[in-house]
Amino acid sequence: MSLAWCKCRDKVYHKMSTALAETEKTTILWATLFLLTACSAVLYLSRCSWYGIPHLIGLNDVLISAMLLHRVAPLCSLTMLIHDRELKRQPCRFVWHGKHLAVVPDAFLVIQVILTDGRKLDIAVLIEHDNGNEFGERFRNKLHAIHAMLQAEAYKERFGVEYVTVAFTTFKGPKRCDRMREVACEVLGNDVNTYAQVFLFTAQTPAPDPKHLWLGPCWYSLLSDQPVSFREKEV
């Protein structure tokens, strides 16, 4: 074997070894990046699983029941629905006592009911779905903002309606529903009587029955323990 051939071979081996080493480094780098990305995704999803995802699923259960209402009650139908994804981009903005405020409800919907005399009753509703994970400052601040929105009547311009009901739903049981009513009364203070019929609360099971939720007497106002339906409230 000639010396020149051996030198050529050694150079080829050296280049191959270098290339393999670089490939290994690249593979390790990509594997590291993949693991970091996967860990970040897992951490994000774990946070969402505790806060965002269950809330979104519960909210969608409520909204789907409204979408299906016409199937069980042909004289009732959902005519408008704005999800919080859009409301986050275009919230209800207003100025109250010199402060710029914005309210982002979980959803806004309008349910139309055709009455026996042929008149059409439009029921405008701001949905707030409770997932049972907070009654702290954030919850109270949102109630304060809703209170200010009602006082300023800012919902009229944002949603194009004359009246609105603020409906709180929860799947966490009657005690949770009662506690929400108590906190709302504390936040509203002296205005409780003024808005006693504007705020409604209900405890339901997941995937609530459309007819029961929207037409049945399962809603409670701030000051009464007698359940009412949306239709009874509006007529």
C-alpha cells in the first residue's frame, strides 16, 4: 500500500469522523431543543388544564345548550352569539368617573322567544361562567366593572340592546351558586335593590339540558330564593 494512498485514506477518515461528530452535535442540539419545547408545552398545558381549558369547556357547554334550544322549543332560538375570543379583541369600553374601563364577559348572546300573541321577545344575556377556582380580587374587580358598565349603560352602544341580563352559571353545585350571589351583593352594596333582577345565577350539571336551562325556573336573583326563568323575568 503506497504512502500517498494511506495519506488520502487518513484524510477521508478524518473528514468522515469530523462530519459524524458535527452530525452528533446537531442531533444533540435538535434533541435538546425538542425536549425544551416539549417541556414548555407541557407546562403551558398543565396551567391551562387548571384554569383555561376546564373553563372553556364549561362555557362551551352553556353556549351549546343555547344553540340547541330551538330543537326542543321551536318558538325559541339563539339569534346572536359573541364568544369571549372576539370580546377580548373588542371589549365593552367606556369611561366611568374619569376612569377608562373595559368589560370582557365570557359571552354575549340573544335568545328570541315568539310569544303566543306573535310578538318576538329578544333576551340579551351576558354570560359569566364560574369554574369554581376564584372569589378573590379578580372576581370582585370584574363585578365592579360590570356594575359600572350597567350604571353607564355602556352595553347599549357595544351590543345594540336596551336591556341586558348578567347570567352567572356554574357546575360546582348550589352552594357555589349561593356564594356567588353573596359576593355580588357585597360588591353592589347600596345598588343591590336596583340591580337585583339584572343579575341571575344558576347551578347546573355539565352539558345542561337546553329547555331546563333557558326556559325552566332554575335561575336565582340577588335577593330572592324563588327560582325564575328567563322568560318569566322578561315578560
